[in-house]
Amino acid sequence: MTSTLGPKDFSISSWSSPRPQSEGVSGNDQSTVLPTVLYHSLMDAQRQIRLLQILPETEDQTRPLRCRLQNFSLDDLNSSFQNTNLDLGSSARQQWAAFRMSEQLASLEALRRTHSTRPAVELYRFVWGDFAALSYVWGDTADDRTIIVNDRIVYIRANLDVALRAFRDKCEFGDRFMLWVDAICINQDDLDERSRQIKMMRDIYASAWSVVAWLGPESHHSDSAIQLIQDFANFKAEGCIDQIASSLEANPQFCGTMPWIALQDLMDRPYFFRLWIIQEVIMGSESTWVRCGKAVIEWTKFCAGIAVLQEHLWLVKDRCLQTALSTGRNYVQRAWRTGSLHLVYQDLSVLSKREAKDRSAFGFERLLDPANSSDCTDKRDKVYALLGLVHPSVAHHLLPNYTLPEWKVYRDAARAFIEVDNSLDALREGNPWGSELCPSWAADWSWPGRIRWSRTGQKVWGPVYLFPQNEDCVYDTQYQASARLEHSVSFHDDGSLLCCNGIVVDSVSGLSARNKGYFSWSQETIVRPSRWQSTYGGFDDTAKALYRTLVCDRVAYGRRSGPQHAAIFHLPSNFFLGGPQFRARKWVFLAGQEGYYFRWAQFRTNMRGFPLGEHLFDDFFSDQIPENASEFVFTEAYSCFDRSCKKRRFITTTNGYMGWAPDNIYGSDDEQTRQGDLIAIIFGCSTPLVLRPRGDHYQVLGEAYVQGFMDGEAITALKEGKYARQEFLLC
């Protein structure tokens, strides 16, 4: 029987509990039943956890591993650590080392590196020693291995067995520096304990001296992939990455061939696609070490190397891989699968840096994106696997309960964020199209139609020489459609109906073609408005509103768009026309967009005859780039449009506005925004919402962008008596 009660994707028969419970061993005899106890009850009031010691093997290395499992309290700090007023977070590790050693020793880079994976004995923080935490995936459900824990037979999967053997071979975790492994250290047959320990995940991973991110055993020259990532980070630190990029452009084999194949294989490992590792790596932050077989790299270096690939080598990496594949005889030619690269660069790296700096709690949409794109067997874990990253007040409302149906877990998550944040922005993520039949106002965390790169808070896609990253700069990209107006919210019908207030400002009159999947559009789904008169004014004013709409009025670094972004009207409608102009101007990034330009080209093709009042959409555009054009502005406009149009359809409204409405790229033609759907400003929500009446109730279809309603204009009109406040019961 398959378990639906994770914390990882295991089956009950593969959990680390004995099979059967009475089984025990003595010496080499696995038939003797011993009165040993595998699990002693954990004392929650003392913040107890279990830790594993891996015992040395002096005879046959193929015999089952032997381990000891004991209870320890995270409150049992040694007296010196208690007197430092430091918490147990990873950022305190170097401060603790400096406190216990001389300043000269504590500042030595080599010594910091030595103590980063395990502390010296004099640096142990607890009276009982110290510990590391393991981050890993289980692997094949049909491949069980046997180990001996507290003289009892325990069954684990092969990936964990390989990891523990690797640690034993290097004499790791055999003394007072021990290891926390969720599958063994939590009694997986005790559902109550499992729920309580899941709540402690933040403490466990953040308190560990180090976190070992185990990618699996060495294979396909994985050591060369780790070395390539290390080299990328070093090239950047030494200020020569631009020369490396140029050299790879000229010769894709400049850094060798095998490392590129190995890197593709490494980043395609299951580790990067499993949901639970997100919390584990982020909590470990700067104390995390990536390990594959015998190859080890610091997490910060790993992220720095992946950042180089994303920021400097994104276009050339394809040629490097294809060249490498063409020289090998035993590899099937294939393109990069980039999901894991995006996860490390956009989520794990960013969030772990933030965690190391201030141990922040993360917001609703910031967690929804990586959870949505990662895999887990139990869909409830889309929420539960990230509880360590949310504010404690939110987590308090979301006690893991695997008896609840998935839709109730998602509903409760939305409600918890709404109540704790005192904001209705979670409604922006709702729609009625998910498979779990959630209330439409509650985001379905497993809905496949989310596209993370559509958010205006995302970094603008483009080269670093045009868009240098400033991690210390915080930009306010948020809209204020409801102008922070005081709001109220209540829940009815056992929490499934949400009651709020707002105003209806308009309705949808026209729609561009919908996406069918990520790469194609359905031209027959275009809905042309019968009569549309621009509320913005004449041709020039309508043009201004149009270019602002196309980039959602937010460009690089969170700035609002300006007159220069009318450059989008001169962005060639296809790469056949644009490529030669980009190359002639030596605009390297745009010249390399042949494989990515399809989104702008398809949008322009489908919108040519779309009516905008007395004009057609195409009347506003030219395929000729002006002589004095700015590479920065054209790249910015191109990239911001690319962000705007994902998961959205261009719309016109009954009252003469234009904007974007939700697109359901994997749904049927019926599961879409429709002509006649309402556009509402809900008090407490920063963007307009598209709503659909359902009797006395309303369905939420998702957030909308409407040029002219994004910054409190409707609230000003409300105060002038142009709109009527009303109550909405969202179902």
C-alpha cells in the first residue's frame, strides 16, 4: 500500500521501520530476537530529535551497515554557547568559531573551510556533541537495502544506503558529530510524531552545523561537472568570465567536452526535482555542501557557478552541449533541460542568501512557484514540505494533517496567508481550473498552468552587461489597484466561501489568441471586440497606453515604463526581419534569440487584424529599428513583453481599456477567460481580478492587468461616486 503521509515520497513497505517489528540481530546472526528498542519517545517540550551514528566496519564491507540511534535535545547547549547569545542558525557558526578560537585562527580561510563541514571538538555547541542534516531523495521504490540500527533490521532504499556507506568509508558521523536523516530519525509509523517533526524541520536544518545535499553516487563523470561549476565560479571571482564566454563562442570545446555532458546529467538528477529539498537547502543556506560521490562543493560556490551559466553563458551553452554530444558515441543527442538550472538560480540561491542574512519568512507566491514546479508523491506536501519557510503564525494554522483532502489543505493555506498577512493578494493566484476542485479563490498548488517567469518581480531576462544584478537593492514592483483601502474579510460554509468587498469596474470585450501549451497559439480562439473606443484618447494616447500595457508598466529593477519603451513598436515582428538588424548593430543578446523569438512573433502574427477602435493592432508597429536605437531599451522592452504575455491573454474592455487577463494554457477552450467576464477591484488586493458570476456567488479567474486601474485610479473614482461598493461572496 502506498503511503500518502510523507515527508518524502516513500511507500510504507520502504520506510525505515523494522520489518517485522520484532526482528533483531546479534553479531552475524540475523535470526535472534533481541529486546532492543529502535525508537524511544521524543520529548517535544525539550525539542528532542534522534541522531544517527554510523559504526565502523572492520571486516566485510559488503555487510549491512551498523548504526546507533539516540535521542538528543536541541536545548542541551553547552554553557559557553549559551553565554554567547547566538541562535543556532548557520550564520552563527562563524561567530561561534571566532568566540572559541583566537582571532587569528578564526580568520584563516583554510581553517574556516576545514570547520565548515564538521566542527572541531572544541566547537561543539551541545553537551552531547553536534550534528549535520542530510538532504537527499529516496530513489527507486523497488530497491530496498538492509541496515542494522540499534541491533534491529531496518529497510531503507538504495540511495540512502549508498550515501551512508560513503560516509562510513570516510569515517564520518561515527562519533559525537552525528547525522540527522528524516527516514530513520523519525518514527514513520507514528503519524503523530511525523506531523510534529515536520513542524520542527526549520529548526533542524537551520540548527545543523552543516547540511549535506547528497545528489547520489558518482556516475557519467559527475566529478568533472562539479569541477566545471567550481571553475565557472572561480572565473567570475577572478574577473575573466567575459573572456571565457568569448572563447566558448569561438570554440565550444574551450572548456572540454565531457564536462558539458556530465553537467547536463548532473542537473538532470532526481534531487533537483523533489519538493522536500527546497526547504532543506534553504534552511541550510551558507552551511550547505553539495556532494556527489566523492566530489564536494560549497553551496555558495555551486550557486555562483550556476549563476555564471545563467547570466553569461545561457546562449552559448547550447552549442557547447551539442558539440560535446556530437563527439561522443555513447550519448543520445538532446537539448538542455533547464528546470533545475532555473530552480537553483531563481529560487534556491536567492532564498538561501536571504535566509542566511535574516532568517526571513517567505510570502505566498514566492513559495507557490517552486512548490508548483517540483515533484512529490503526496500533493498535500506542496504545502507541508515548505512549512519551515513560512511565518510561524502561518505555520500555526497549517498543522500537517494527512487525513485532509488536498483541496482543503490548499484552501487552508490560502486562508492562513490572508489572515496573517492581512492582505487579499493570495486571491491573485486563484482560479477554478485546478484538478483538486479547490474554491476558486484558493490557489491549487498542483495546477500545471502556473508560469513563474510571468511575475513582474522576476529579474528581467537579459545579459548582465545590460542588466547588472544588485542583490542589495530592493525594488517595489507591486501595484496598488485598491490603494491600500481598508478591507474586511470573512469565511463561511466551513471556510469554503470568502466574503469581501470591492467594486466592479468593467468587463472583458475582446481577447487575443490563447496559448495551447507553451509553444503554440490557437488563432480560432481570438475574440474581437464588436465596438471598442479608446478611453485613453486619440492615436498617440492610445499608443502610449498600448506600450505600457505590453510591458505591464514595469521594467527592469521595478521601474515604471517611460516614453523610451515605445521602442517596442519598432521591434521586428519576426526573427527573419529582426536578426540581420540585431547582428548589424552587434546586439549580441537579441541576435542570439532565434530560438526564443517565437513568442513575440506569434503574438504579432495573431494580433495583426485585431481592432483597436478605428485602427488595427498592426497599425502601431514598424519592422524597422531606428538608427539611434538603444540596445538596452530594445532588450528591456523585448524581455518585459516576454514576461507579460506568459499565462496571459491580451484583452480589451467594454469601457475602452486594454490589458491582460488569465490564460489557462493546458485547459480546454471552455476553461478560459471569456467575453463578458467582470473586472473587479477587491479591497485588500493589489491587482484587479477577473470574476465570473455564479448565481449569488462569484468565481475568481485570477489576476488581471488593466492599464488605468493599477495604481488606485478606481478608488479615486469610487470616492467621486463613479462606482458603487458591493459585497462579493467568492466560491
